[in-house]
Amino acid sequence: ALYYCGTSQVFSESLSSIPATAMNADDDAVATDTAVTMAVVLGTMVAILAGLVAIQTRDTATTKNAAASPAGKSTFIADSHTQPSKHAYEMFALYYTPVWIGCFAIIVGFQLYESFTAATYDVVCVGLSLPYLLQPFVLPAAVFGSPDAKRPWYHRYATKANLWLAVYSFIGNYWYTHYFYSVLKARYTMPAHRLNNVPIALYFATHFYFSTYHVLSNACLRKVVTTFAPGLRRTVLFIGVVVVLSYFTAFMETLTISSFPYYSFEDRNMAYTVGSAFYGIYFLVSFPAFFAFDADIDTKKKRITLWDAFVSSCGHGMMILCLLDFVRLQLGVPLIVGDLEATAAESSGSDSALSWLVDYSSGWFGGPSSS
């Protein structure tokens, strides 16, 4: 809600950050057209969802059960009685979300990134991801009484959920980023240690904001499932919510990062409109997949292992990769992966992961070091 209410303000600030000499009448017209286009697109999506909600029939079983038991109520968050493991994980994620968003807001708002080195980016992003990554081991109860505390670490829902998202985040950065480089001409130009021409810090940053995205998408999809009667109309609404959430999430990330000058697009207005749809392909697959992931953790009907979580994430990752490539082929854009010359030309003061390791080792053993 805060993101949505701040959309117009952030959009205006992102435009005002462009030097006045560079903003001519054509630029103003394009920016206005983009704002109008996005308002129409998002407004239409909301209107369609409202129409789909209006034709739904409330689940009478849920309504009756709600009076007798909390487990039968319509809910956003996983029920603490029937799904205590997911409930604790989601609550922990939601409580931590304002922390990492606040840290990013301070870094961007006060332009602290201007003094960041490659190592600083690594420290910040790794540090902000650790609460999620370490929670299954250090705080298995997740503050909200998760049954994970009584399970071996490799059977805990939080462990498997983190593995699923970590694998997905790695695939997304290692492979999908190059589709943004090729199709949208996106570039990261901050100092960075890189792996396959992608800043390593982003592999960790993706983990904590994908954790938030998927918990929020779980909430919306669960509200649909626990409120309305099963059937074709609810299925259509479920798909509609996935589509709208995917596009809206992608757009909001593109918009809110617009004030960070070291992530750029050749055409930022196209990035808002077409780019949001392109990025949204990720979530068309991952939102419903994560919602259904390990649904029986607390019923013991089926045990999902760490290997199952790994394979599931890899499989859905390949589905996304294929969809991205189908779009690229349709556009007729060549794909370039791991362009080392581009890395060197675009990233003044940055190092590849390999060169950083070599320099670090040389310095450690007394040899010459450029770092």
C-alpha cells in the first residue's frame, strides 16, 4: 500500500533527477505518455480484477467453519493452526521486510552509494540477506512458534523455502539478467565483483527481496483460495491475480530503483512499460509455484526433501528461461552472455570475481595487489 501510494511521487522524483538541459519538450512528452500508459494499464488490471471478484461466490464451507474454528477463516497469512510452519516463516519475513527496505531507503535517499566500493556493496547485500539465510539454523522457531524447531534442520520448511528462493535467485542473476542486457540494454555500472558479468552483491540482494515478494504473493493468492468457492470462476480470478501481481511487482521494482543512477536502461520509458511485462514473466511462474511449495509440511501427507526443493526451483527456473527466450526470439534480439569486454568498458573501478580473487590472494601472500 505504501509503495502504491508513493508511485506518483517517486515517478516525479525520478524525472526531476534528470538534468534540466537534457529534458526538452520531446522528453516531457514521452514521460507524460509513459505515465498515462502505465496509469491506463494498471487501472485496467485493477478494474478487471474487481470485476472477477464481483462474480465470485463465497465459500460457504469457509464461512461456516470460521465461526467454529480459526482454521476455517478467510485469511491472507497461513493459518497458525493448520499451517504453523508456513505461518511462522511468513510472519518472520514480513517483520523483517521493513528492515531491509529501510536500509535501502537510507542508502538511496542519502546517496550513501556514492562512496561505496565493490566490497561495500557485497557487505551490505550479504548482511541484509543473512537474517533470512540463517533463520532456519539460528532461530528455527522464527519467533512465532514454528514446528521447525522440533525438526532436523534439513526437514524444516524455512530451510527448504530458503533453498528454493536461493536457487531461483542464482538462476535469475546468472542467466536472466543477460536478457535485460540484450533486450532492454540494461547496465550495472557501479563498482562490483562480478560473476558472469553480474554483480555478486545482487545474487544476495535478490534473495531478500524475492523472499518478500513471494510471501506477499502467497498472501494474495491464499486470500483468493480461502475466500471463494472452488470452480472455474475462482481459477480465472487466481490466474488474474497472478498476472496483475507479476506486472505490478515488476513495475514497482523498476520504478523504485529509478533513482539509483548505476542501474540504467537505454530507454527507461520502455523499461517501465514493456520491461515490466518482460520482468513479470519471472513471477508468472514463481508466484503460484512458491504458493504450492511444500503445502503438506504440517500434515505429513508428503515429505519434501532438500533435493526436491532444489529440483523444483531448477525446473521452474528453466520454465522461466524458456519463456524469456521465446520473447527474445520473437523480438529478433541476439543474446550475449558473459560479455567480458562490456564488463570492462562499463564498470569503471569494478572487478570480475576471478580477478578479485587473484588480487586478494596476491595481497594476502605479500605479492602485488591492485585492490
